[in-house]
Amino acid sequence: RARLTLASVTVAAALAADCRPPKPSPALPSFPAEAAVDCFVPTTDDYSVTIVVPDTAFSDSAYLRPILAEIARNWPVTLPLPRLSLDVAVDFYRDGTSTEPRITRSSHVREFNTRALNAVRAAVTDTLWPISSVYPHDTLRTLVRFGPPDANRALVQTWYSVARPPKPRRDNPQPDYPADRRAGQQVIAAFTVDTLGVVDSASIIILSSTDEDYAAAVLAVLPRWRFSPSTVRGCKVARTIRWEFSGKE
């Protein structure tokens, strides 16, 4: 079975009624993490770097995993995810050497080709060791595939995915604070939304406020808020977000 590794990129929370959206966080470098996620269903938002081995006699993912990790380290991804596909072929030999990586399917974008090829070149230079004697052949042919999800003979994969932020329900109650006093007031809170879409009361923190009564009203109402949970690769996850409460302009 293909082993999947996860790397996620954070995105800003969505806009709620009577609330201004928080400022988007800058895109973060995305690196593989040692975590298998069984609920994953690929979507058009996902992007992968995959090492494909056509020879079904080879099943040693441990041999390829450090190579993939080095490729990811030398090829960090930020939003927006690239929409380009590229195949880089490299052959590994019994003695721990390899051929020079070569492009067999071009993205037709020179800068992208060069960056991906250099990442593969750096990885095979730094991480190779002899192929296990269990494998019956002296040459192992592989393809490093940059592009949309492809699990065909993929022994190791790194997934780069957009993390879906929690979305508030439209009927969430607003803070019990006089409407005629809201103009010019602002409260910014941080809190964790769990996998059921429930706000963790113990996690609520007031980051800033212009009025103590308004902050107290926010603290009182947030435990009653409900969200659609955040998802990563289709899997529900707990996520901490910032939220801004303010009066209407």
C-alpha cells in the first residue's frame, strides 16, 4: 500500500455575519510530516510529489522515503499551489550510485523544470545507499512525479494540501452588547474549533479589545458558536483561528 505523508498549508478563516474577517496569514513553507491519514480523498486542491516504481518486485519504501524528504526540503511549496506537471527519471544502482536525473515529461516552464530537477539532483546526491539484496535486479528505475495525485505504483508520496478553515453557522448568536454602543468597538479573539465544530471554551483568549464589556460578551457567547470543522485532505481536524468582532460601519 502506498504510504502517504502530509503537509499542509494554513489559510485564513472565513467571514461571518456581523464580523470582519481576520487578516490572512502569509503562506507557510510546506514540508512532509510522518503521518498517515486514512480518510484522505484527493481533490483538485491537492498536489503531490511522488516516487513511482514501475517494477512491482520492488517494495522497499524505506529506501525511497529519505530521498523524497530531501526533494521536499529542496522544493518547498507555498500558496498558491503550482498547476504544473513534470516527470524526472532517475535510475539507482546496486552499489549506491545513480544516473543523472533527467526530465522525461516537461512542464514547458523552464523555471519550474529547473527548480524541480535541482531538487531531485540534490536529493540523490545526499541520501543514496546500496539497494537491498532482497531486490533481484541491479538497477532500480524510478520516476519522480510532480503534479496532481497519482497513486499508480507510488511507494512514497508527499501531499501538499490546502487546509479548509472552520466555517461558522449562520445562526450563531451575536454578543449580548448594545447595538448603539458597537460603533468603533472591536474585540479580537483566538480559539480552537474541534473536529465536531465546537469551540473549546478553555482555549478562548482575548487578544485585544476596545471595551471590557464587549470582550466579556464575546467570552460569554463564543462557547455557543458552532462551525463546520476544519479539514485537511478531507479529514476533520481541530484548528485554532482568530476572529474579529466589531460594530457595523
